[in-house]
Amino acid sequence: MIRRLINKVFGKTARPKTVAGPRILALEAHGIRREQIHPCALKTTRALKAAGYSAFVVGGAVRDLLLGHEPKDFDVATNALPEEVRQVFRRSRLIGRRFQIVHVYCGGDTIEVTTFRAATADKGADKDFEADEDDDSRVTADDGMLLRDNVFGNQAEDAERRDFTVNALYYDPDTEEVWEWHGGVEDARNKVLRIIGDPAQRFREDPVRMLRAARFAAKLDFHIDPATRAPIAELATMLERIPSSRLFDEMMKLLLSGHAERGVRQLRAEGLHHGILPMLDAILDDPERQKFLHAALHDTDQRVRQGHSASPAFMLACLLWFDMRAESQRNQPAGRSDQSALFEAMDAVLERQRRVLAFPRRFDGTIKEIWTLQTRLEQRSGARPFRLLAHPRFRAGYDFLTIRALGGDAAQELADWWKRFPDASDSEREAMLLKPQPGSAKPKRRRRRKTTVEGEGAIEVKLG
Ligand code: ATP
Ligand code: MG
């Protein structure tokens, strides 16, 4: 019923399913100059063309350049088959199974080269690449979900299988032309995120496209076209079927994009936060946690936008902080020490989370360090603050503390103290130290520790 209504309202603006040919735009119409393309991407398209293939810069890079943003990476699309791409470049590697691509290495950079894919609607229609009866190059589940897609095709088909119109733009560095098949340039101008083809079908094929919609809308400051948006609420539960490692990667792309605050708001608006990140669900339902989360996202966004690193481990530490503390408090009445309650709680929370969202174990160490540092940062007497400065995660622990202070979860005075302490002079530091609490380090040890620490003080500690 709702869909019928939407079709009625938006049917007129819906694009035709197949397009006769590309619209080719010259430099004046789009403004993307050859010099804006990464030298490695230029080398890659040139070598492919010299070998007799067609090759374009495609996807996010063209979209971002068109919008005046700096591209994150450069992808190349070609009609050469993956093995043929491998033969053109000595330094290259075939990767992926669900979706095969070739990585071409150039200096320290990597260019992803993708062979044109056939569109999903007319399965096996392309004569040149017709699949065998029992070929498994494209596997579709009963509900329409695309499990593997390695059926190759021509550029028109490749454009049709891409997700959004602004992501289906092809740039030829030789001619400085943009080839568009689905009106992406106009959509970019109007700041519209529009899926190519039938929205419900495209989201069923790959539910992750729903998360991508939220991410791109936030990152590009676009609005999601109403017809594209309409089926999302109903199909959101399909995300439960996505392997949790892929969900984790996609969530981290959103949370570390520099536009996480807006991204999370967008997820919530689309009803996509349930299930994917249960911790997000819980956080957004509780005002206290929400305040903390927004402080964390805001801080991370700023950091990323200033070109600093932000790590998945830090983000996970933020997302799970309240759960961990609640768990730790539950452990304490059993007459246990703070420390053992804390360690047990950390393990329990990480394990429980991992059952829902498979994040790599290699992050555990950092997450736990950031958490345990929170108690240690409260100790501001004797030798302890000096020792802490030399801790490899001091910076991350301190950043976490500032977020807690912003979120009303720690004293601002404590965060300010730690802001001043590392850069203070010896005498200022002495004056800043609080009176030793009973049981803290003896003054005699402090002197020795202090010298050691000062020597190491110059080491830059990078987050993550
Ligand atoms: P980013 O700036 O995040 O890298 P991007 O658009 O380049 O954005 P990628 O994930 O790098 O995104 O994918 C490159 C291109 O491949 C996209 O622009 C899109 O055309 C296509 N693509 C990627 N994922 C999908 C998908 N799930 N379904 C359809 N097309 C996709
Ligand atoms: Mg990309």
C-alpha cells in the first residue's frame, strides 16, 4: 500500500531501467582536471589503455572531486578481466572471493581495479561472459541477497549494478570526460542520494547498501531521495543476515568517517540502529549515555577532519564503556576487590559483544588499556602521574578522559589537570601533585622515576 502510494507520487521521476548510452560531459561541464587524479591511478588507466582495454577512474573519487572534496582513494574500472589486469601489472594481486578485484601496487599506494560487472537483473545476458550451467560466479540467496558477484559485463551494465547514481560516474583522464549513465552529475548538484534501479530490490540484493545510504548522506550532506528511502524501514532487519565482520567494517567506516555524529543521527532516522549495533541501541535510549556518545563522536569527527588518526579500538572503548562499568559494579558486591571486578567485567563485556558484532581480538588489548587508565588517571600524587606519562596509551587514555568530562562522566577539573601536567615545568609539576594518599608511592621513589620518565617524555604517542 505504502509502496504503491510512493510509486504513484514518485513514479514520474523514476529513471528508466536501461539507458541507451552514456551522457558524456566535457571538462567545462564537470571541472575535474587530470592533475587532480592520483598519479598511480593515472598510471593504471594509461597502462590498461595501452594494452588495448578501456579504463576509467570510478566511484567515490569522481563523486568527491565533482563535489570539491578530497578523495579518500582512487578506484579504477576496466573491461579487462581480473587475470588480464594481473598480466598488465607486475606488482598486482587478485583479492576477494565474494567480489574479485585486483590490487595494483604503485610505490606505497594501492589502486583497486575492478572489472565491469554485469547488472543483476538480466542475469547471464551478456554473450561474451555467459556463465556455465553450474558456474558459481554469481550466487543469489532465496530472498534475493547477492552472495557472490563475479559475472562480468560491459560498462553500461557495470553502471547499472553500482549502488547510487553519484557513485556511477566514470572519468577518463586522457580526455578529461565524465561518462554518466544514471544522472549522477545532476543528482550531485542537487545533493540527492538516489539508488539505481528498484530500491527494494537493490537493498534486498545487498542490505549493506542501506547503511551505505546513511553513511553517504551524512558524509556528503545529501538527502536521501524519498523513493530510495521508502523501503528501508521495512528491510532494515535484513541486516541481521550480513556476516558480522562485514557489518563491523561498515560501521567503522561510518563512525570514523569524520561525519559520525550526523551518520548516527541518520541511522537512527532510518531505523537502522537496531540490531546492527545493539550497543548503539542501548546508548541512544539513555540520556546519560547519549550525551557521552555525542561527545565521543564529536571529538572523533574533529580529530579525523584535522587529519589525525582515530582508531576502531578507541571507538569500541567508547561504545562499550557504560556496559563495562555497569558489569564491574555488579561484580563488586560479591566482596571482590575493585581490580578483579574490573578485569572480569572487561572480559565479560568484550566476549558478550563479540557474539553480536565480530570485532577482531587484536583490539582487546588497547580497549582494556584505555579503560584501566581511567582509574590510574585519578591518582595524582607521588610517582604515579610521572609513570603514567610514559605509558604507551597515555594519549588515548587522556583523550578518553576528556570525552568523559565533556559527557559529564568525569570531573572537568581532572581532565584540565592532565591537560596541563605533561607540558608543565618540573617545579610546576611538583606544585600540581596532590598530597600523597595513604598507601601511595614513597617520595624517595618518585625522584628516580621522574628522571626516567622525562627521558621518554618526548616520544609521540599515537592513538590506536
Ligand atoms: P568511499 O569514499 O567511502 O571510499 P566509495 O563510493 O568509493 O566511497 P567504495 O566502498 O570504495 O565506496 O566502493 C567503490 C564503488 O563501488 C562505489 O562508488 C560504488 O560504485 C561501488 N560499490 C561499492 N559497494 C557497493 C555495493 N554494496 N553495491 C553496489 N555498488 C557498490
Ligand atoms: Mg572508495
